[in-house]
Amino acid sequence: MEKKISISLIFSFLIILNICAQSHEKPLSWNQALKQDSGWYATSEAIKIADNLLIYQHKSGGWPKNINMAKELSETEKEEILMSKNQPGSALSRATIDNDATCSQLYYLAQVYKESGIERFKQSFIQGVYYLLEAQYDNGGWPQYYPIREGYYEHITFNDDAITNTMRFLQKIILSDDLFASLNLSDEILHNAEIAFEKGIDCILQTQIVIDGNLTVWCAQHDKNTLAPANARSYELKSLSGSESVGLTLLLMSIDHPTKDIIACVEGAVKWFQSSKIEGIKVIEEINEEGKKNKIVVEDKNSFPLWGRFYDIETGKPFFCSRDGVKRNSLSEISYERRNGYRWYTNKPSKALEAYLQWKKKHL
């Protein structure tokens, strides 16, 4: 009897410890909130975060970027957000598709609605979809910000996969992805989403850079009027992109019945990836004379292939830039701040080359 009581007490004590541990867990970050098990999205915590999204949502239907929208808000903070997002020029007033903003909020709202059925989240979702449709240029591209923010933000923005992520989202709506089925979206929305997707594909085909008659890849941003490669920030000069071009190529390969133009586009991009890979090097961090971490390039015959973030359109060689906007030939030649504050090499094209093997069997 004493043994049974002892075991029972121990079990109760462990339960109490577990409850205490859970109560001291760190609050979810926005990224963590996007990766929970499906059942969690019906909880009071998930619904509270969804209500945060409604507070942050711009009147245009989109959301600002780089904000932890899972953070619990006081009543004072809520009032400040509502005031700030209506003040022209404030960070909260700028709705964008950059850094996965807007699309990530829409995925979250869809998940919460699917699990909870709360109508206000469906209405917020629909408003967000209309934002994406309205923000699209007639030529099929999207600016980084909408309403338009003057400057390089007006360019057709492939940078950081902004357009790729937007089109992937629309593609899931069109294909009636399981996540969106419960929303029972209108035929009008589905039709307009399909038109926007098709226009986006056409824009991708039109902006692919042609060199000496050969299709290659894309710049991280293109002029909204001429569709030509364009500069962005001072160290982001017009170029052939070894990074953003990957997402665009994979998107094209995801189309079930590609046209001849799409097939040619994919073939051209893959050929460029194959010819532009850099072998025998890797990027490591060393501790410099000042005791700071510093990225350097070293030889390594056994390393996996890498690609430059930017390639010169005329020479086809990778280049690197400090904030002075001057092209340089190696990572070591640019400023410490840009050398270590930006990703100048990537292995992303390897994903496209791997996917291409299966795509080729299916379509060629």
C-alpha cells in the first residue's frame, strides 16, 4: 500500500513539474507559429495570434515585414499599431511580399480557419488574396511593396523569392490545396488567381535574360516597364542571379503541362546552372586579427559545387560589391561589413539540377 502511494505521489509530482515547465516556455516566435501541428491552430493561443494578424493587416489587405506577429500585445500596443499603420511612411503602413510577408500571414489564417471555422479569419484571408491580385502589374510582375513605394522597390521583384513565393501561394489556391479547401473560395477568386498565375508565368518567360541568342537566367529584379535587368541596393547591381533564378526554375518545373516556351526556359536555365558552377572552393569563417568572425574562401577539391549570388551579364563571371557599388572579383576585396553581412555564394542551384533529372524524364 505504501509503495502504491509512493508511486502515485511521484507520478503527481512529475505532472506538476511538467506543467511548471510548460508555463515557463518561451513564447512562440512567428516562424514557430507557422510550423505547429494542425490541431494547435484551434487553440486559444493560435486564435490570439490570428487576431494579432488582423490588427497588423493594412487596409490594402497586405502585411508589413520583419515583425514577430506571434508576440502577445497589450491593449496599448494594439492601439499604437492601429495608429501607426495608418500613418504614411511608417514601417507598419508598408504592405509587402518581401521576406515572405503577406503570404505567410495568409497561410496562417487559412490554417486557423480550417481548424476553428471562425469567420473573421476567412474574411481577412480573402482581403489578403485580393491584395496580391491588385498588387500585380499588368505585365504579370509584382513590386516589392504595394501600395507602390518609390525607388528600386517598384521593380519586378524576384529578389529573395518574393514573386516565386507569391506565385506558389496562388498555385496552391488554383489546385485546391487541402489547406484552402475549407475556405470554399468563390469562382471569381479562383478564376482571378488563375489569370494572375498565368500572367506571372508570362512575365517570367519575358524577363529571362538572353545572351548571344541563348536563354540563361534572371536578375534579382527587373524594370517594371522595360523588363530589363535593374539595380536595387548599391551592392545589388543588375546581374545574372545564381540564387533567385533557382526558385523561378523550380516553379516552372512544377507546372504539369508545360508549353514549349516553358520547356525552353527551363532548359536554358539548367544549362546556365551547369556551366556556371564553381568547383574546388568553400566558404568558411575564420577569426581575424581583431578577434572577429570573418568569411573567407578556401580551396577544397572535395567540396560541393557553389554558385555566385551575382554574375556579370557581359563577362559571365561572379562579382562582389561593397556599398560603394563597385564590382570586385573576389570576396576578400569587399568591405568587412558586406563580406560578412550578405550571402555571396549559394548551393541552391543544385536543387534545380536534381529536380531537372526527374522533370526531364517526364517532359522530354
